[in-house]
Amino acid sequence: MLKRKIQELMNEPACSVNQGKSTDERKKGCGKALVPGAAAGGCAFDGAKIALQPITDVVHLVHGPLACEGNSWDGRNSWTTGSDLYRRGFTTDLGNLDIIAGGEKKLYRAIKQAIQRHQPPAVFVYQTCVGALIGDDIEAVCKAASSRLGTPVIPVNAPGFAGSKNLGNRLGGEALFDHVIGTVEPSDAGPTDINILGEYNVAGELDQFRPLLTRLGIRLRTSITGDARYADVAAAHTARANMVLCSQALVTLARKMKEKWGIPYFEGSFYGISDTSDALRNIARMLVERGADPALLSRTEALIAEEEAKAWARLAPYKPRLAGKKVLLYTGGVKSWSVIQALQEVGMEVVGSSVRKATNEDKRKALERLGDDEEKLADAITPRDMYAMFKEGRADMMLSGGRSQFVALKARTPWIDINQERHHGFAAYDGMVSLVQQIDLSINNPIWAQIRAPAPWE
Amino acid sequence: MAIIVDQNKALSTSPLKISAPLGAALAFMGMNGCLPMFHGSQGCTAFALVMMVRHFREAIPLQTTAMNEISTILGGMDQVEQGLLNIAKRAKPSVIGVISTALTETRGEDMAGELKVIRARHAELADIAVVDVSAPDFAGALETGWGKAVTAIIRQLVVPAAPLPAMGKQVNLLPGCHLTPGDVAALKDIIADFGLEAVVLPDLSGSLDGHVPDQYVPTTLGGTEVAAVKSMGRAQLTIAIGEHMRFAARALEEKTGVPFLLLDRVTGLEAVDRLMVCLSNVAGVPVPARQRRARSQLVDAMLDGHFYFGGRAVAIAGEPALLSTYARLVSELGGRIAAAVTTQALPCLGDLPVERVVVGDFEDLEEQISDAGGCDLLIANSNGRQLAHRLSVPLFRAGFPVFDRLGAAQMVSAGYGGTRDLINQLGNLLMDCPGHNHEEHSHGHATAAAG
């Protein structure tokens, strides 16, 4: 069952990486094989949790031994404007005896207690390696619990050993498609409702573009799943268009929503100024094609003109402070190419960008913006080489995720977090200004001169 | 005397417990040139790694055997073999710790036996000490994994007694995982003050003290050398700190004949006095002037600070050793332990100056505090922040993980000086807040202010 699901996800016809592959390559599946002793990144369970945990008002219950939830709860930086139930960690904390006797009864009791205590609109139950290994059938337990307890209990079958974090993201999307979306009919569906897929409200980024949508009269039914309420996700099938943000995570969900409910989708990004504008244009176009007032198009253009002018004007003062600084961008997927443009606009030189998780289309766009210099695109840079780049002055700073931060910092080089633990939102027009502001604060901080100077006796 | 309550709930909410494999990995962080590896799914490593990175604000060398569905069914020894070879090639470590997880232990693998076979097959592993530790997530918690790793290092690396002549100046120190790199550094200083040389296992003060190396290092940045571990049989005495170090200390005694002294803590006047007497006896010198002065400073801090502790209600959540340390200190200063929550039902907790110790999570802590009519101060790891916010009481961050404060690694509570600083920090928090029942205490504050 799980195997079939994984096969299907690996074969996703709408995935642009897959479209560039031969049939044989596609069969091998996506993502590199995980190499023991040289692997990095989370497991499928981690990925499923990242994709679903931002649903704020439900209980996220992990069925496994302690580590899976105990070592990770409340550690992701998705913000909420409503309930904070999602910030509590719930787990069956399987012990020795549970593993011998089986954990299904314990899981049922845990679901029951969670519902009694918190009255959530739903409970999401996450399978883990150990739960799967001892043969606990979470789908059966969830089904029994749903019918006996009268609250939807959603099985998320993505045990860690199933594969990578990315696969887990997709399995999370599958759980929503199979069990959640389409189960609530809202009374207020309108002609300008949209969903945004693959957006997790990290550092409150939703509120860097939600107000723009509101000004255009567009309603975000739900983000999947940043700052989401269960009832809104369950009603997501009534939206008129879907935007897919992190294409490799949830494009399968978008395709299935199109097939089942006729919701058109496009892949876009809110990182970068022109990317934000393109995204708004695409949303407006799709809504008008599906019957929204055509005046939306001209209103969108007016808003774009106004916001772009404002953003570029706000970036201008940074040019003299940042011109000529060499920056290394080390992050996956969409963020690379869409951020390059903004950095170049303030006069920075992008000396390298990783395209580890990028699609061919991402790579093409990044390359275009880097003057077709293939050398600047790397699949992966080893920490040792990265360290040398900083020590030899080939890069003045790095934008990356937390994992590589110490390579830069220990080389006494400025670094900014642009991955999921970041503390500043970098989305849309305001976000890009905020990113450049953070870069300025970092690279022009007075500490660098002092800490790079040798001690007096050296 | 305390009653220990272990409810064994079906639903753990906002866990306090940190997993045993993470504790084992943390112990290996105190070995020099080390790169440990979890035998499990990628996620086992990723979660532990991220948590340690957030706590220490340092790069954490930790790898994974990246178990998949097929290797889970067929057995994971090929993954272990590949992992060892890759680590040996890429990082050239002197030590590799191979730590099992719930996944591989549920399946059941003979890691020790298979490792022998793997090592015999590969000459490139000959110069690397490979230590295997069985530390499944479903048994025990952070302390358990740490203790098991130290025991495994001792059993697998220490040279048995006979060939090693005793070195008059050497003592072994086995610090528990509740002690920070700062604590370990402070204890090393104290031991050096007596003219003794300490072999510390593990020594986080060499690796995770937060410093900037001159070059890129893919392994731990410092810590105990393998050669030093081998020579632990030369010591006169082993000092182990925290009940969870008892197994390791006993294993060392069995292997080398070096006797051990187990101290439940090294925080608090009487507790540090015991350490001083012990070191003075071993070294055959009187307690040095510097330590006598530090003691006097601690006595003064207790005089100045006790006003703010008297009658105040403090709630504590932590692993057994951490809970014991803080609960005893607070009650020695006149405070009352309103709630005590921990991760394991250990008999030694029965002696704590509290009514009951609950084995549980942050939800249990909330209930205990509510039953006690509130509290003035919460002592817990950073995961206590949501509760502290709900209760509007200050949170003093202690234990692991502390991810929303700077300097978690440098915080010192060991020795006279560490105790003095800790009393000042806790006292300041109590001074700041009038308390949940402040009329009762206003007289004490007025006296203190006038004094």
C-alpha cells in the first residue's frame, strides 16, 4: 500500500524534474540514494510533519518511540495567528513493553485522551519506523477512532525508513488528499478564493503577501499548511485556483486537485520582486479565466507597479553599502534563482549558488541570471571547500540553512539563515527589502574587523 | 522522603524526555577526533543533530547509516559497513561511535559481533577506535544513553589494570550529562588546584566550549584522547558525578581496580565540601587557599541570597541528576519545591526533599503546579517556555536543550564559584517577581531591602 503510493509519487507526471528524465531514470525514483555515513537531512516522517504540522488547531500525534517527537517538537518556526495547539508535542512514547505487546491499543487510548482533553477539529496520527516494524495498523486504528469518537482521525503513513524528507512532504500531501480536502462544504465559497500549496508561514511570511491579496479582493482560503485551520483545509476544494510554492513537495496534490475538482494551478514563488509580481499576475489571470471580474487584471497591474516602485526605492539606499560584495547562496530549489535577481539589483555579486533540489527550469533561470557561468552552479559544495572559499576571500558572506552556518561563522564570515529556522520573513516585496536589510546589518556589522584582526602577539 | 509517581500514560504531551541515543551521541562529542553515527533512519540523526546544534550553537559531527525499508527488513550491517568506510575516508576520525536506535533494536541486530567481522575485513579501519553502544530510544532517556556510551567506551578502550603502574597524580573524572562544558572546565580547574591531573571522560569542555579553530575540522574539535582513555587504569581514584555514572564507574573499577567515589552532585556548599575533602585526601595536601576563599564567597552569597528564597515555591522539571541538583540547592536556601517532574523512576529520587516526584512531561508539570497552588519560579529546559508564558512565571533555563539563550554551554553551577553564581542568578529572578502569593513574603523583602 505504502509502496504503491511511493511509486506513484516518484512517477509524478507534473513534476518538471521528471519531465526531463527518460522512462528508465523515472523508474529509479527521485532523490539521490541515501549514502550511509555521508547523508544529510531528515527522514520521510520529518517531511510529513513539516508539511502538516503548521495546521494550527489540530492534535499532531506521533505513534513511535520518544525520539521522533521528543527530539523535535516545537522546533519548527511556523507561526500562527490563531490556535497554538500545534505547538504542543503529542506522542505515544512507545516503551519496551509496547514494542513486545503491540501499540495499537495504546494509540487508541492516546487518541481518545487527546480528543477529550483538547476537543480538536481533528487528530493527525503519524506512523514511525518502529510503529510500522511492530505491525501496528494505524489506518485501522484511525478509522475505528474516527467512527467511535466522532472526530476525524487522519492517518499519515510516512515512516522514516520510507525515504527522504521530500518524499515525506509528498506523503503528507497525500494524507490531505485522501482524508481531508473535500470533507467540509463551506457556506462562503467565492469567485476569488485561492489556496497556496507548500507554504508554511515560516517566520510569519504569510503576512508579507496575504495583505496584497486582500487589497486585490482575493481571499486565501487556506495555505497548505502555513497558519491553516483544519476546516479551511477541508474546504480547500472550493478554491478557484491553486498556487504551488514549493513545487517538488506538493505538485502531486495540486495535480490531483485539478483532476478531481477542476482547480487549475501554477508553480510560482514569492521570493524576489519580479517573482512576486509574476505570481500575482498568474493568480489574477487564473481567477479571471474562471469567471472573476476581469477588472482584477488591471487592478493587479496597478498594485504591482506601485509595490515594485516602492520596493526598488527602498532597496536603492543599500546599493552603496553592498555593491561589489560577493555572496554565496547555498539553499535548495526555488529560493536560489528568485533571490539572485534582488541581490544583483543592489550590486552584489552572486559567486555561487547550489541547485541541489532545483528543477531543470530552476537551473535554467538561475544560469540565465548568472550570465551562463556553469561554474557558479554547484550541486553540492563540501564544507571543506566552502570553508576555503571564505578563508581565501572568494566569498564575503553566505546565505544558507542552519546546517552549514558554522562553516561560515568559524571562518569568521557573515551568515544569514534563509531556511526554515529563520527568524525574519523574506517573502514578497517587503520580505526582499527585509532580506537586503538583514544582509546589510550582517555584512556591515562592526565585529568583523575586530575578530579578523590577529591578536597583538600573533 | 518523596513518593515517586509513574503513571505510564498512553498520551505523552509536550515531552520532557530526550532520547537515549542523543545522550550517547552527546557523550561521544566529548571524545577528540570523533564522529559518531546512529544506526537508524536519517531522521534519527537529523533530529538529534539539530537539537544539539541549537543548544550548543556549534557544528555537530553526527552521521547516519540511513536505514531504508529494504535494509530494515534484511538487516542493516551492510549499511553499518558502508557508513564506517565512508566516515573513515571522508573525515579520518580517531574514534567512531556506532549507536543503535529504536529502529535497529526492535529489529534486533548483533552489532558487536558484526562489527568484529567488518573490522577484520577492512585494514583502513585498523587505526580507528570503533565503539558500539546499544541505546534504544524505548529504554530510558538522555542520562541513560550518556551513561551507556561512557560505559561502552570504558569497556571497549580502557587497558586492564595489570600492565599499568599507578600514577600518583592521576584521578579520573566521569561527569554526568547534566554538567555543561563550563562545569567540566571548572571541575578540571579545581582538580588542578590540588596538583592532581584529571582524565575526564567525556570532556565536553575541550570540544563544545565554543571556540574558533584555525582550520576546518570534520570531527569533534577536542575532548578526551583515546590514549588518555586507555590509561585510566593508572589513576588513584575515579570520581563520578550523578547517579547515572554509577555503571560506568563500576565498569572502570572492574576492569582496572581503580576505586570510585560517586557524588550525587557538585553544587551546594556541603556537596562541594565533600568533593574538596576527597581531593585533599587523594592529593595529600590541604584544601588550597583559592578554594577556601571561593568557599567563603559562597557562604556570603548564601547570606545575601537566602532572603529571596525563603518560602518561595519553585517548580523543577529535568532528568534525575539535574532535578536532584536543583531541588537540593533550592531547599538548602529555604525554598519549597512545589512540583518536581522527571523522566525516569529512579530509587535515588526517593531521598529528595519533595512530597512527590512525578515521572512525566510538561503537562504533568502544569498539573503539579496547579495542585500546589502555583509557583514563583520554573526551572526547566527551553521547552518549558510555553508553560512559563501561560503561568506568567519566570523560567530559569537549565538542562538540555536550551536553545533560546546564549551561552548554555558556558553556564557553570559546579564548585563553590558555580554555586555562588547560580544562587545569584536564581535569587535575581525571585527578587524580580513578587510571587504568586506576595503578601506573605512582603516582610522578607522589606527586611532584605533595608539590610
